[in-house]
Amino acid sequence: LGAGRVAAQADKANYDESKVPHYRLPEPLVCNDGRRVTSVGEWESRRDREILPLFRSQMYGYVPAPEVPLSTEYTVLSEEEALDGRAIRRQVRIRFVRPATGRSPADRQDVLVLIYLPKDKATGEHRGNQRGVPVFLAYNFYGNQTVNADPGILPTISWCRNNERFGVTDHDGSKAIRGSNAWSWPVDTLLSEGFGLVTACYNDIYPDGTGNRDRSVIRLFGDTLQRADGWGAISAWAWGLSRIMDYLEQAPGVDASRVTVTGHSRLGKTALWAAAQDRRFAAVISTNSGCGGAALFRREFGETADLICGPVGYWFCPNFQQYRNNEAALPVDQHELIALMAPRPAYVASATEDLWADPRGEFLSAAHAGEVYALYGYRGLDTFTMPPADRPLAHRVGYHLRTGQHDVTAWDWAQYIPFVKREVCANGK
Ligand code: GCU
């Protein structure tokens, strides 16, 4: 959103803890018929099957079967050494094609995927006799070229929101400046810690603006009239992450059983929704995902259902509109989105100055998800007392409140990397 727009919206929000209404959260371990879940078997066979469809039909929307099955083509556009020999940089075009109608640009959608792998681990003499590396998968906001100043990155050219900081004007994503968001992408650290990085611009799937549904991948599905429970942009982006995962399952040098999906803000919401649905993701990390992400709707603190539906209602399914100023009627809340991850590791991060995203609501969500992890014998956060700023708390579920603004920083990554090493890479994997 433009800065002015956020400010106008943000002014309407409540930031006073004493005005948070009394609320009752839906209970993850109580079935719709009132029966209590007491075992993993019951959770997996019954209760998580009740919760997931509710998120689909009431919040993010279902992905329909396409009118005509799409075909998917993978093309490796380049693969070479990069970053002074520390990395292999592979760039892959994933193309979704509506086969019956020919091959005009209107019948296809391209996603440009940038992959860095640590060269010493993923290739060369080790290749073939060693499994691939664990990776972080994350969408970027303004194009692959913004992630690093590496001149070899093929620029993403999609429609983008305008943003002077990243050089985007006229919605022309190709103008985005190389390396302009590099502070959020510690590529060198990831490589030296043995991780790969996989990224693509979310606008390649659904250009993030009102009225862009017809430029999104949704049009290839022949899904012109959106149903009340039909997919909004977040579901489309989450679908895209699963399609990138399809590629990673066959990508040389990558260990697809150790993919951590992560994202910031609206892309944190997207990462949570993608990982809740697609159990191939080994872990999820959301940074400042806020309303519609990790934050509890029922707190009505910072951004609310009503405030989010105003400018960006298209992120959700039309059914979601009925919860504006009516949070108590939601049949789910966001602790259950995190619970759907169980027993896979989940980490939620907030920032002290990002009250719009409701840090306490994000924390409480992660804390309440813990009871489902406990069924599996894992420790969640194990407390309902929020830790002080800059003091991470992490078992199988992790949380931190970083001092500072709405952003992803090196400090955030410095918490994520050891968490993933311990919970994804060490635990028998
Ligand atoms: C806006 C929006 C948030 C979102 C954020 C972002 O502030 O209201 O819901 O998380 O943009 O994606 O940066």
C-alpha cells in the first residue's frame, strides 16, 4: 500500500490494550460436535479436517479445478557460478499454460525463480553422492533483482506496486533497482550456513493491486466469476508456492524434504496459508504477518477484518467480508492456522514498532497453537507471558519481538537460521 493509504487506515485502528474486547477463541481441540480431541489420530482424522475447510471457505478461498487442466513447463534459463564462486545461481522459468486455447501470452503465466545454492555443498565433486541442501523459500515484493546486487540476476518484469525506494514507477517491475532490498536477504550468511535460497516475485502469480485478477494466474483457470468461497490473492500466492515446491521436488542440489517457507507481512500471511495446506513444507516462519496472518482477529487491535477488507479485500474470498466488525462470528482464528502446522516447526516474529500487525496478537496465536503441538509430544511456546523485546523464545514453536519497524532484518534471520538448523535439519533429518 502507499504510505498515505496505510497511515489513513492505521489512524482508525485501536492501539489501546485496555480496549481489546473480551473474546473467546475457538478451541482447536474441540470438534464441531463438541467432542474433545485427545490423540494425534483424532486430530489428524477429524479436527484438522474441520478447521482447514473453514479457513478455505470463510477466509482465503478455495482453489478450483481449472476448466482445462494446465500444463506446467520448467525451463532452466541459466545455471552458473555466482557471488565470487560461493554460489551456484540457477534461474528457472515456470510456465503455466492453458493448453486447449493455443499459446498466446494470454494463455500462459510465467514465474521466474531465482535459486542460490552453496557451491561447495550442492555441486561439483559432491554432487551425486550427497543429498541436496535445505533451502528457504520466500517470495520477494519487487522482483528477484532487488534481492541482491548480483548483476547476473534476471530481472522480474511483472506489474508491481509503485515504490520509489525500490525504483518502481508506472507499475513497471523491470525498473526495480538491483539489490535495493538486499538488507532483507542475507544470501551470503545463508550460503555459509549451508542453506540455499529460492525466491520469486509474488506479482508473477497475482500482481498485487485491485482489479488485477484478470492479469493473475486465476484467469488461466477459466474462473471468471469469483464464487463466495473462491480464491483471493493470498490463496493464489500460496498456490504458487506449492507449484514452486513441485519444481523443488525434482531440482538438483535441493533437499525437498527440508524446505522452510517464509515471508514478510502479506507474504508472511501467504507463507502460513501455504504451509498449513501443503504438508511438504517442512517448516514455516512468518515475519510481521499481522492481520490475516499470525495475529488473532478477535483482539481487534491494530489492523482488523474491516480495515483490511477496505483496501485489499481481494486478498480474501468474498465470504470473508461478513466478518467485518463481526470477528466473534469467525468460526476459526489464527492460532488454528498455526496449529495446522503441527507437528512441523513454526516461528512467528513481530516488531515493537509494528503495532498495526498486533505483536501481542501474533504472540498469543503462537502460544495457543501449543496445545496441538503438545498432542504430538512437542513443546510449543510453553507460556502465555510475552517475552521482552529481542529475547527469542523457541521450542518447536518459536516467537520473537524485535526492536524496530515493520521489516525483515539480519537480526530476524539470525534467529531463524539456528531455529531451522535445530528443528528441521537436526531432528532426525
Ligand atoms: C499493509 C496491510 C497489511 C500488510 C502490509 C504489508 O500494511 O494493511 O495487512 O501485512 O501492508 O504487506 O506490508
